[in-house]
Amino acid sequence: MIIDIHTHTFPDSIAGSTLLKLQNLSHTRPFTDGTQRGLAASMALAGVDFSLVLPVATAPRQVCHINDTSARLNQEGGKEGILSFGCMHPDFSDWKEELARIARLGLKGIKLHPVYQNVDFDDPRYLRILDRCGELGLIVLTHAGLDVGFPGKVNCSPEMVLRAVEQVGPVTLILAHMGGWRCWDEVERLLPHTSVLLDTAFSLGIMAPLGDGYYGPSDLKLMDQDSFMGMVRAFGAHRILFGTDSPWGGQKEALEEIRRLPLTAQEQAAILGGNAQRLLELTL
Ligand SMILES: [Zn+2]
């Protein structure tokens, strides 16, 4: 089973404008049109069985609406293999009740984005969310490290993650982009002994530039095979989850990239879907 644990889609009415805005911010090229239909087509082409959509609340007032929409998507979309997490914003006043509601709605977890939400990951407002998610059995997947659209801004560094997990109760925490985008040395130094999981989104190989001349060739390089394998060995393949950041990564391309790695068949199967299948309790 192939599961992409890190994807994004937008409502049809705003997909076009949102993608345009984000691609101009990140100077990278999208691989789908940003709609659910576009993601479904990408999955069919790549042979992905399930994609998990990760919605981000950039303002507290969006939280309930996004969670309702995500729950609806899970009810309707399960058949297409497109599922969604919920979301939370650190400044949402009713965070405690809303997290309980998220669990009641049957959502398996939430997405946090400390850069877009402009709060550090070890801030008490995130710590209380992590604690509560742990109690409710909700998975937390957070953006980690730099963001391609916000040069220089890090609100979830490996150090902040370490300080956070040391202060909260047990919680299933997935760090996107192999633990911290472009902070990979620190991730490998500081986090292997914790219980965090990593997703592979937008971390291996090279970025797909928009073609506007913003990036030089060396700017496009992400992790090479050796550094990536170093991370897999440091954390163990059972803690690595396949993700693409679609539309910002191509599912077909990312799958090929993982399949080229010197992994055992068992490790490859775990990374591409086995680990996520267990975590999300999915069956075909
Ligand atoms: Zn993402």
C-alpha cells in the first residue's frame, strides 16, 4: 500500500488563485491544479492508494470551518483515497473543546504550521495543544524547519521540538520535511532519541523551480541520497513516512526517488505506506 501522508488541496473556487499566490511566494512549480480532482489524477498516475490532506488554519476564525470541511471530506472522499487531517490555531480560544470535537468527528489528527501561524513550537500555546492531542489520541503533524516561501523564518527548529517534547506528555508527533526543512544536520544530532516521526515531503533530490530565475542551481538542491540514508539509519525506517507536499512535489517523481534509495524491500514498504497504514489504521 502506498500512502502519501503530506498533501494539500484547496476548494475548487480558490484553488487557482491560491496556487498562483503560493507559487509566486515559493518560486516553485506546482504538480497538480491544487484541486481534489487534480490530486486524484496524480494518485492514479503514480499508483498512490491514499493521500492525506493537511489543512492549515492561518487565523483562529478558520478553525471550525476547516475541521467541518475535513470531516466531510473523510466521509465522502474515503472512496477516492483522499483523507484529511483537521487543523488548530495556537490562538484559537476554544482550543480544548475543539480538539475534543475533532476527535469526535473521527479525524485522526491535526496539522500545525508554526511559520504560517507565527508562533514558536515550544510556546505554551502549542504545548497545551500537543498535550491535549496526546490525551485524545490525535496525531500531530507539524511543518518543521524553514519554509520555502518565508526565507530565514524558523518557528519550529529541532531545538524547539526537543524543548517541546520534553515538556509534554506522550503524543504521536510527525515532523514534516524530514524533521526540519534545511535544518537536517541539527535534526540528526538532536532528535533521533525522541519518539518523533518524520515525513519525507520536499526533502530528497531537487526542488522544481517556477522558472522565473529566482533560484540558482545550487539553491535547488535538497538532501542527496547519502544524507537522506543517514537520516533513515539514525531514526530507523519504521519512523519515516512517505510524503510529497503535493502539489509542491510530484507524487510519481517522489515515489521514484524513494524507490531508487538503497533500502531493503521491507524498509521501502514501511516508508512508502506500512508505517502510515498502521498509524492511520487504513485498509484497502
Ligand atoms: Zn506542506
